[in-house]
Amino acid sequence: MDFWVGGYVQDLLIIISLIAVAAGLRRVIPPLQTLGMPDALIAGLIGVVCGPAVIGLLPFSAAHLEVIIYHALALVFIAVGLQAPPPGKRTGTARSIAFAIPAIATLQAIVGLGCVLIWNATQGGPELHTGFGVMLPLGFNQGPGPAMTFGAAWEDKAGMSDGAQIGLIMAALGYTWCCVVGVVLVAWGRRRGWDQTKGAGETVAIAADAQQQRAPARRAKHGGLEPLTAQLVAIALVYLATWVFLELVTPLLPEQHQPTVWGFHFLIATGFALTLRPLAARLPGGSPLDNDLLARTSSTIVDVATCAALAAVSVTVLGQYLAPVLLISTVGGLATLLACVWMARRAFPSRPFEHAIVTYGSLTGTATTGLALLRMLDPQLEGPAARNYVLAVPLSALLALPLLIVIQIPVGTFPADYPGTALSVLGMLFAYAVILVLAWRFLAPLRFGKTPWKLWSTADGDRSGDAPG
């Protein structure tokens, strides 16, 4: 029938069914329960194996899933943005995340370009395109869409063979670091008690679960909206305002910049959500927004988006590039992992491990996979980490713009000006990293402490001198 034409409904049902299968496997496979890997990640991995990319058992369309992911990302940011902030003083943790993301992305670019320089030095010439190196922050930090887009452009304009495929491969390896290493990191942190470690902005350890402080569930009044319906209406109104804004603004911009603006729809949606929340509080009878229901809604959307994001990855492994790609991704993944663990208690005054996990997940996958990892520690996404991450993303995107410009310089001049341009850009990246860290130190609660050589700061004195954010 015509009602089923298009395939979007079928593909969404396949994704939901994969989540059901993953939940069933968790019940019958004890190691999955012990590890605590989110069902959405398990479902996404099943989708990769059973989907068109591998054995072709499930006939979903990766293009359809990308549409679902696109809209789900904005809906998650709206649902989190509509939630009221947790009580207590502001610690500046959101600002810390805003600096952490571009700083570590710059570190990834330094590692990637450095690996290319070392590889070519051992080979006696410019055999490996500089695009391989700068693809690390694109694939890990931006995800498969931007990585594939930049790679395809570099194929045409910079002579980077198979650039689009390299972008997809790097993004897929980033997902591996996020979903496999990230899950192990959470399990390791739990064993060491990192998830219960208090931050410098907290007076007691994290012992009280947010669910114990949850207000009683709202009930529908006679003739009134069901509370869950009210949350969905609020989310829909914000997204409608986002669409209207984009429809009105994008025609005023140059045509080449219009897709970029549509790609940042979730940042605009966050702004509208943060604007609506205080306005809703002034409505007669009080605000209809409910933190608990919004948190549950965001968790549901994250589950669907995470499964779809993983299942949509379609990669043809290019054997001739396997060695350099594995080298770059491995060194880059380790650098990202160590940096996120190191900064946990030094940069985040509250819930340090939770903030480190969501930052690590977003720097190796996407926003949805970062939030999926966070759900291992905060199942309802009602703690401060999810909200701080949402608040940090707009500023982090602005701070990352110079990086996105600089990394294209050595690609466009390869191989004519190699290695001179590559070395110059490497110096520029080091300089920008220093600028970001200094700004992070003086404008956000980053403190190096008395033992900066330790991976995990254990003493409260290591973060002495914190100022409220």
C-alpha cells in the first residue's frame, strides 16, 4: 500500500527491533549484564553485521538512517535543553567542556599529521597524503558525514585517492574506540570507584542517586494534556521554530554556506529550547515541563539514534591503506583516551568521571554515542553532565572553526609544498592548542594541580584554588 512507500517506517521498525533483540541478549548472556554495555550500542553493532555493509540480512537503507539520525540529534538537544538545571552553584563545567572538545580535537590533528610525517620519513618520500592525518579529527570528532564529505572534496581538488572511503573508515574506527574502548573505560572506572569520586565543586561523594530525589510523577488533570504529551508538544514547538528560522535565514546566505547552516540545526534548536524554558515557567498554573519525562524522552531518542548511527556505517576496508590508517587511529585513540581521563578531576568540578565519559564519547564518535556512553552512568540523562554537554556544544563549535580551516591547508598544497607546509601547519596547531589551554585555564575551571603527571588526580589538593564558574 502507499502508506508504506518510502521505506522510512520499515527502517525505523528494524532499528527498534534491533534494540529489542539486544535487550533480549542481555537477559540471556551474563557477560553483557556484567559489562553494562548499553543495549543501543549492542543493537547498533548487530545492525552493522546484519545490515547491507556485511552480510545483507537486514534490508535497511543507510541513507534513511542518516535522516533519522539528523532529526534525532536535534530532538535530543531540545529535550535536554528544556530541562531545568540542577540545584546548586554554577561550577563552570559547561565552559570546561566547551574548551576541552576543540583542545583535544586539535591534539588529534597534531597526532594525525605527526604520524603522516613520520610515516613518509620512513618511506623516503611523500607517499602518504597529508589528508590521512587531518582526517583523524574529522572522523573521530565530526563523524562519518563530515569525514566523507571532506574526503570526497579532497579527492577532486587535492588528489587524495579514495578520500571518501578513508573518511568513512576513520569514522568507523572512531566508533570502535567509542563503543568498545569506551565501555571498557566505564567498567574500569567503576571498579576503581571513579564514578563515585567527588569533584572539587562537590562537598560529598556521589552517593545519592538522582532517582531518589525525583519529584512524584505528574498526572493529567481533567480535560488537560497528558504530561508526556505536553513534553512532546514542547519539543515539537521548539523544532518547528528551528525549521522556520532556517527556512527564513538560509536563503539570505551564499548558496555554498547553506548546507553548513542546516548541518548545525541542533545548535539553533538548543538556543530555542533554552529560550522556551524560562518562558514556560511564566505560564498560568506553572510550567508544564517535567524534568523526569524530558529525561526519559531524551534517553529514548538517544537509544534509537545510537543504534541507527552505528548501523548506518558502511565501510569498504581498503587493504592498501590499512597499516597507516590503523597507526593513525590507534595513536589518536590512545591520546584521546588518556587526555579525557587526565582532565577529569582537573577540569570538571562536579561529576568528573561522567563529564569525562561524555566528552570522550563525543570525541571518538558523535554526540549521540557520547550520550549513550553517559547513560551507563546516568541512565535517565538527568544529572549535570548531559545538560552541561548540551550547553557546551555551541561554544565548542565556534572554538573549533579555526581548526577546521587550518587542517585544510596542508591538504590543498600536497605534494608540491611537502613537507614545508605540513610542518608549518603542525606549528600552527601547537600554537592554537596552547592558546586554547591558556584560555581554558583562565576562563574555565581547569587546574593542573600539584601532581599534573598523574593520570587520575586523587587528592583534593590537586585542584586547589578553584573558582566558581
